Amino acid sequence: MSRSKKTRNINENGAKFAPRSKKTERKVATKKRDTGNKSGSRSNEGSLQQASGNGKGGNQAKDPRHGSKRPVALALPGQTQQPVAEKAQKPKQPKMTDEQRLLMLEEDPRLNELLDMLEEGRDLPAADQKWLDKQLAEIEKLMEKLGLSEEEDFAPSKSTSDDDLLDRFESGFDALKQYQDKD
């Protein structure tokens, strides 16, 4: 048998194609986008409630996706459960003595920094000034309680003679020598 080539010519028995139409006349098949909730509707619940007109959403039914609020027992059925302690109490530390409190207050780095700023002539913010006044008042109370009032040390007595003043000066010089020798 001899070989015959197929042709592209369509005869009467062949499939018929629809005539071509212009692009402007054709409709493009697209997905229908109007079904379902908007994307992110679960996480944007607050903004959806505001958009609907209810500021707090109190009248709307709660979203069932948030689950039940009923507590779940975590113990096995045969075990007894110990009551939870209301508040874990720290072991109380012994009270500090007045001398220890005074020493702690005087060695506070924030207090020293603020006092240095005052000596330099800088103005302090209102909150820092309030805190500084509170700390200084506490130090003054403790010093009075311990009998270490500074006013008595610096106030000149009316009945002091030159000899008494000289003795006080020399005793101060001896104390300074002892302090220098200690280092």
C-alpha cells in the first residue's frame, strides 16, 4: 500500500471550529470572589466589630471558636489534689538595725549622684528632687533617732572660750592623723 499524507483541509465530515471573535467581545472566565469570609476575619475580630457599629460588641453573640471557659481537671481520677497555696511567702529577713539602714541610705549611688549634681549647681527634675527630699528626710530621722544630729556638732556654743575652741581644733587634728595613718 502506498503512503498518503494527511492534509489539513477539512472535509464535510470533519470537526467544525467556531469562527474567531475579537478580544473585546470575549468574556474571560474568572473565579467568583464574593463567597466566604474576608481573609484574616478571625484575627481582626476587633476591627470587624468596630466596622459593624458596635464599639464593644456586647450585644453580639460570642464567637464559638474561642472555646469553653470551663476548667479542666488535670489530675488522674484516682489521685487526690492538694489545694494550691494562695501566695508563696518568702522567709522574712530579720529587721535591719537603724545603723544598718542609715549606712545603706548614705551609700546609695543614686543619692550620691543627685547630691553631686546639686553641688555642681545643676537643676534636678521634679521626680528626682522629690525622691532626694524623701531620702534626706529619712536620713535625718535616723540620725536623730541614733543621736547623731549634725546641728549640735556645727552649732557654736555661746559660752566657749578661746582655749575650748583650740582644744576642739587639736582633737580634730588628732582624729585626722588617726584616719590618715589607718590607710
